[in-house]
Amino acid sequence: MSWCQADSGDHPGPDHRRRYPKGTRIPTESEMVETWEVARTTARRAIALLRDEGLVDTVPQRGTYVR
């Protein structure tokens, strides 16, 4: 499952920690756009959803990391 699917109401589920263990930086918006060919707005909303659900923390100028 790609991170962009979070935008459609799907959730990464419990398996997200296997791919992205705690403390791991997730792909940037730009990386998501390039990898999954989604709009930047979609990538931004997916990250915001993950952040709102408490799954990630965003550190300005550093990236977004799994909690």
C-alpha cells in the first residue's frame, strides 16, 4: 500500500511499522509525487492525515518521521 492511499480513507494499518520503523523519515512530498505520480496536494494531504492521526511528526527543514 502506498502512502498516497491514505488520502482515499485507507490507513497504513499495523504493517506500516515494518516498512517505516519508529524514527524513520518517510518520503517527502516531492518524493511521493515522483514515486507514485500523485499531485503535490494529494501528498500534502496524506502527510497531514498521518500527522493528525498521531502516526508521524514533522520537523521543519528536517522531514517527517514515524512516531
